[in-house]
Amino acid sequence: MKAMILAAGRGERMRPLTDHCPKPLLPAGGKPLLQWHIEALAKAGITEIVINYAHLGQQIEDHFGDGSAFGVQLSYSAEATALETAGGIRKALHTLGEEPFLVINGDVACDWPVARALQIAAEWQHGQLAYLVMVSNPPHNPQGDFALLGSEVIQPEPGNTTFTFSGIGVYHPSLFLPVKVGEVAKLAPLLRQAMAAGKVQGELFNGFWMDIGTPERLEELNQRLNSERKH
């Protein structure tokens, strides 16, 4: 199984921290955010990893190189301007193969067991296009994104309990084929179309998850990780 880490966001809400450093290289618990994901993937045996980047992204490539120091093979997909999630994945699709692959947002922190992605891929259903890891709604997204009907992810209707998409998903390459290479494209419209066809599965994860979108949340994560290292 291959994986992609999304690292092309500008990190506007992180300024001024991101004026001279790409958001995925910001440190938490003594390591860049991106390194936590790379190490978790390596531990799960997922060693072929693509990282996309835009703003100050060459710093990411300079820092991690070919990934051999971390026991992985890294390749990079550079974007002159950020192509959004679906556009970024589409541009790198030729490197991700023809089987379901894992995608992780570079700016989330989570203890979801990454090896679970291998099980998800092994149980992939014919015609399925996506598998989303959902979490309880955080304070900054109280309305949630989608609902779960058993293991199927659906568009919420009145009365449904909603959940937030964690930024962790397994996707079939064909989900992204409607997007032209180099086109700016968001992921949500593709997912909604697939949901309408009943082709999106998912699960609720109740463990630790954070969207590291602000300096305050970065510091909260930093304190949590430093505390864990002491115990």
C-alpha cells in the first residue's frame, strides 16, 4: 500500500509562524509535524510515501530527502500554487498506483492506528471509492461534515448525528479521474457525488485527534507530546 501526506497548505491561520517555515515543518514534541506521520507510516510497514507541497515546500524536501533516514521511500509532488486536496492528489495520482491508497492531512495529529489502513484496503468492496475516518465534532467544527449509516458515510439529513472528517482516508484512484491534472479541485464535491452513489464507507474513531490549524492548537499539541515523553 502507498500513502500520500498532504502538505501544500499555506497555513494562513498559523502566521507569522508560517511566513518563513512551511506549516508541516513546524515542531511539536521536538519533531516537525510531518515527521510524526512519516514515522507512524513506517511503523505500519507503509514505506512508499508521496508528499505534495507548495508554499516554501522545498524546505520539506531538503529536510526529509529521500526518506531513507526514516526507513521509507519519499517522493515529492511540487505545486506552483496549491491545488487543494483533490487537485493535489490528482497531480500525484500517477505515482500512487492502481490500488486503494492512504491519504493523511499533514496538519492533523492523531493516534489512529495507521496499520488499520492495510486492513481497510484488504476488505475493499467492488465499486467502492473512499473510506473515511470520522471523529467527534471539535469546537471549531460543531456542525460536523457527514453522517454514518452503519459503515456507510452519507450526507447528513435533519436528525442525523454528524461527525467531522478527520483528514485521514483511503481512496480508490478512480475517485480522482474526473479532475484534470493541474486543476484546482476540492475533495468534498467528489466525496458527495460518491456518497450519493453509496460508494463511501467509513468508521468513527474515538481516540486522540487534533486539527493543528492555529498557533494555540500547535502549542496544545506540543504540551501534550512533551508530557507524554516525560511519562
